[in-house]
Amino acid sequence: MTWDELDWSILDRLRDGFLSGGAAAGPYWQSHDDLAHYDHTYAERIGWKWDHVLGELQRRGWTPPPGHLLDWGCGSGIATRRVLAHWPDAVSPDHAAHFFDHSTLAESFAQSRLRETHPNIAAQSWDRSAAPLGTVLISHVLNELDEDSATELRETLAHASAVIWVEPGTSTVAGQLVRWRENLLPDFRVLYPCPHQGACGMLAPGNARHWCHHFAPPPPWIFGDSNWVKFGQGAGIDLRSLPYSALVLERADRPATAAPLPSDAGRIIGRPERFKPYARLLGCDTTGLPELTLPKRSHAHLIKRLDRADAPRLFRWQHDGSTISRAEPLHPASET
């Protein structure tokens, strides 16, 4: 697929289905071309969200556990390809990359694309008897999940060693993902985005107006690429904005593989607001969801960075009431 081959009628139909919620009514892929068009455009943007999440896992030293890789609700298989771009050995010769989707067309397309990019990795439709199940990848499925599918997903995750889950950054979907977190937490430890293992502060009284979302930086070069600019205009998409919600877990009864976060770790939720004397932000830490201010007089350099795409969002911080007195980025060079 190239930009010259794009059929805008296909892209428009797919976009209308996504926006109207029609995707939840059943398989919406009508042909291989549908998936090829999606993979070249919408899925690529989803891949940038995956890159953002996987980058933090790499910085913490995490690696996928041994076992089969399962892309659940695979679509065009972008999640699997992004994981393998970060960890080329994520699927050992003794295991396979498995794909599951409510559309057999999608499963076939995802396998075909993986064979093109990673011909040495076995690719197949999901074999439920395959063991051990290592990492389950889940991407943009909550808008389409009916009760039966949710039950099947819960049963699948009961056998997983790790879960990497990326969804849109809307308040509704983020809230659903929080509820999945709380249900899974007894059997798993949280690696991302939470800087603690306690109950989610989003569920505390008074926090209903908040939702757990983050922003991935798009590759800078797309803004000078006429094809991407045209796509953004035609699809009505702001190329600068990639909001998402996410959840990364690993089995609690397995040895921890990621570097632990310090007890004073805190994460910024969403985007901070900048004012002349300070920045205002929503934090997440062991105290819950504190609404904090970062004074310019003591953190001027950091405040200048907060608008950048690669600005730090994970810190060791201290706050007295609503004011941050100390904030040290945990990954100063390149941080989610």
C-alpha cells in the first residue's frame, strides 16, 4: 500500500463506522483492501501510541516474559509489529505470535503482514490450547466489547503472564479501563501508567470529572509530509494530538522484571495548564489524585519543558498541600 493507492471512499467508510459506533455491531472489514488502507493510516497512528507506552517499559528494563504472544482483537496486527520492533526476541523459536479477531479477514491480514516484516516468526490464528501464554496485547477494543467477548477476554487474561493494553483517551473508555484494572489487580502488578499498586484514585469520591489519559508524541517528520497533512485534513484529525489510555500488567506471582518505582513517584495525568506564576496539573501518586501547582520561581526550567512532546510526566516529587516543592524527572533524557 502506498499513498497514491489510497481509496478515500474506503477510509471515509471506516471512519464513519468508528465514529458512529457501528463497529460494535460486528465485523466491519469487507475486504483485504479495507485492512490495507487502515494499516497504512489509522493503525500507524495507533502504533505511535504503542511506541510511547513500550518506550517507558524499555526504560524501566522490562522485557516480555517467555511464551506465546497473543494479539487479542488484532485488527491489522499493528500492536504485535510494534512490540517486535522494540523487542525483536519477544517471540522465541519455540513459540508463536497468535492473532485473534472477530473477523477472520483481520486475522489473515495480520498474519500476512507479520510474515512480511518478520519471516522468522511463526504467525497463526489463536490456538487456545497453546501454552505457556506470555504477553497478551489488546488495542482499541473496549468500544466493541460485548458481554460474551468480555467474558472470553477475562478467561484469556487468567492465563497470561503479562498484559499490554492501549485504548483511546476518551473519558468513557478510560473509565472502563480503570474498572478492568481494579478487577485484575489481585492477580497482577501494575507497570504503567500507575506509580503505585493501590486502588485507582479515579474511583474516589469527587474525582468523577477526571479520567486517566496521556498523550503520545507523533513523529515530528509527519508535519512536513504532504501525504500525512492531506490525510489529517481529509479525516478531520489533529495530527498533533494522540490521546490514549493504557494499562500494563504482569503476573503478581512472577518475579518482577521492571525496575521498581520509588515510593515518592508521581505521574502527571493529561496535560498541565500553564499560567504566568505556575503550572497547574493533576497528579497520580500514593496519596490519590492531587491537584497540584508547580511554582515557576523554583521550577522555571521544568515548566518550559512541559509543553514539549517529550516532556517528562513521571517524577520523584514532594508536595505540601497543593504545591510541589520538589520534582525530579525519573527519566530525564527521554520520558513518557
